[in-house]
Amino acid sequence: MSKPMDQYTWQEIAIGGILIEPGSAREYRVGDWRSQHPVWTKSRCIRCGVCWTVCPEAAILEEPEGYFDMNPTYCKGCGTCARECVTGCISMIPEEE
Amino acid sequence: MGHRVGMEVSIAVSHAVQLARAEAIAAYPITPQTHIVEHLSSLVANGELDAEFITVESEHSALSACIGTSAAGARTYTATSSQGLALMFEILFIASAMRFPIVMNVANRALSGPLNIWNDHSDIMAARDIGWIQIFVENGQEAFDHTIMAFKIAENHKVLLPTIVNLDGFILSHVVEALEILDQEAVDKFLPAYHPRYRLDPKEPVTMGAFAMPEMYTEVKMAHQVALTNAYDQIVKVWEEYAKLSGRQYQPVERYKTKGAKVLLLTMGSLSEVAEIAVDELREAGVPVGLVKLRLWRPFPFADLRAAVAGAELLIVCDRALSLGGAAGPVMAEVRSAFYPVASQPQILGYAIGLGGRDVSPQTFKEVVSQAQREAQQGPSQEFYLFGVRG
């Protein structure tokens, strides 16, 4: 999208809500929905990348040294990464009130 | 231009779809709509109509398949009734929100329960807010004409909305009438091939049916509301163009002997012809009564209705469905809303008649007029009247 979603007027929306440009999902900042987030314990992480593979939002980023962390804009806190982690190095920590 | 035939109205409707050169049809049989799609399936099987006929296991799937073929850019048709329309319910809103110009005939029938296969308008009134264009017809010729015109209205790029043509179940769908069938050449000239604004095409990919976050949903709904309201102008234009072709001119609100009428009946669908007989007889007896026929239900023709009713003292709105637990039937509620901001307005009374196939004769309308005049004089004793109920 050429501008943020909350700046579109009704006249500017393509007919039937059709999306003509690619990449519009970037505007869906679903990280706002999160009530918990994953935290990696690096001492137990074998850098296998299973968490990166299974994340349904592609919201896990690989860091330069091969470890992983979440992208807070898109991580919904679903916990799939923590459940699938081979060594159990990911904990889901509740968001602070 | 055309030729006159004696034909069952359902078969005439299926010929209208054939003449419109529908390219995709997905439907499930349901009384009293069945003859329409049954005959269409024969036309396709016999090679008389070059269309994809998709047999499905339910009406939910029928309309879902129609959304698919319409998204692919095909001129798409379906038909249903009553429980079938109810089973389509969630897809009805999606078809209109995605702005697919699907044309559907609804052979109006009572909703269960109790189980009843006969005619009233409870099916379509329950689907009032689906965001489709909704038109009512009075006889077989109108059912034929409006089915052809519906494609031209729906597919207009200024409209792009699905359109329902309502015809009364059995009373119209199963009756043999004398009517004029237009020639293919004339229909082709009137209704060129459908050119979709967007369609599913790998060469020009788009996303259809994406979700809308709270930041967008309101704006998408506003665009839909404006499109449906503004469809009025194109509907009237298409009806005018068709009048030049057929000699039959249709209006959003039609008047019958309204000049000088102090009392007006308001009806929809096939009951309008019955009401005309009652009006003729009452006029002969010196009662200043007239008839207003509501053809266009969505978008609602506010200005036409106000103009048609101007000068009358009493307006009797005949509903063929109930809004149980509410103030009045759905048409009565709409009409009363239409007049609320108007300084000079008639007294408006609502009468529910002809539910679940209960016969409505000219005598019924005469009794309604006479009772309504009494009630209007004494002050209404009820919010609305369920006319003819025993006990």
C-alpha cells in the first residue's frame, strides 16, 4: 500500500476491497494483538531454524550470528515456535500490564 | 422484435437467462424455483446454451460457486427460494461486498416453520440487508424482462452489484401466461458481452476477498452503501433503454389510478394485479382509492414514493412478511421511515396479508380498505394489522 491503512478514504478503496498492489499484509500490524512473546535462551539454542520455519507470520528474524528473535511488529504471540523448538529453548513470557 | 407465446413463467425466465447468454450457472433445486434451473440444465445439456452448469450439494455451495465463476469473469446466474435463500445467507453478503454482478431469481416462498411451500415474502425480507439490488415483478412478462435487464444493471461498471429479481412462488413461477419473448438479435444488441473490471487472471494478479482491519472496514462499507444508492440512476437508465426496445416502461414506484385518490394501497409483486381489480371496483362504487406499486426495494426509491403518495390522506401498506416482535412488517417500517421527515404526510397503516400462501382476492383488498378507513377515523387500535387472522 502506498500509504498507511488509516489514511485511506472510502473513495480511494478499489472496488470490492480488491487488493491491486502486492505486499499489503505489511500494513497488518498484528503484533498489537500479542498477550505473550517468545524469549530465546541462547545457551540452549542450536541455531537449527525450526522456529523461523514454523512461524505462521514470518515474524522471526535471524540475527547475524545465527540466533533468532521475534519481530515485535508482527509477532502475535501464538507460541508455535516455543512448542516446536527442538531443544525447548523458547519460553513464552506474558506481556507486562 | 419478439414473438408471443403461452409459457410457464419459470420456463420464460430460463429463456431470459439463455437469451442473456449466461456463461456460468450454479444452482440447487428447491420448490417453487426448481423449474427455472431444471430447464436451464436441459438447455445446457442440449447444447442450446453454451454455459458451464455446476451441480452442487447445497445453496451455500451454489452461491459460493457463483462467486468463483464471477471472479473468473463469467456472466453468472443462479436461482433459489425460501430455505435455499436462507442457506445462502452468509454468502449473500460476501457476493455483494466483493461486488460481483451475479443475477439471481428468487421465487418467493414462506420460510419454515411451520413448513410451508407457498408464497409470501418472508424469505427475501429476512435477506433485506444483504447489499444486493432487489426488484419485484408483477407478472410473467415482467419476470422475463427484468431477468434480462438485471444483467445489464448488475454488470454496469458504475454499479457492479449482484441483483435479485423476485417473483412470487407458484402464483407466478408455475402459471402459464401469454408473454413476448424477445429475439436473440435484439437481446444481443441490448446486452453486450460482460467485461469485468477485475478478474482472476495470473497475468494481472489481484487479491480478492482479503480481510479488512478495523481501519478499513467502515470505508469499504461506505463505498458499498454509496454504490447501492447510486445504482438507482443506472437502473432507471437501463429500464428506459429497454422500454425503447420492448415498449414496456418500468418505474421504481408505479401508480395506478392515484389521481384524486384519498386512500392509497401499497403493494409489491403479483398482488398488485389483484389490487388493481379491487381499485377498479371501489372506484366504480365511488371510493377515492388508488394503488402504489413498489417495484424497486433496494436501493429504496424514497423520492419516487414520496411523490407518488403526495396528496393522499391514508396510505395502507400491505406487507407479505412479519417482523415478529417489532413495530410493523418490514415494508411498513421502511415506508414509515421514508415519511418521518416529511412535513405533510398521510396517515400510514400497515396490513400483513397473504402469508404462507393465504389467498388474497380483490374482496380481501376491499375489506382491508374499509377496515383501514374505519381505523384511521377512530385512531389506530393496533401497531399493525395481521389481516384475516382467526380468533
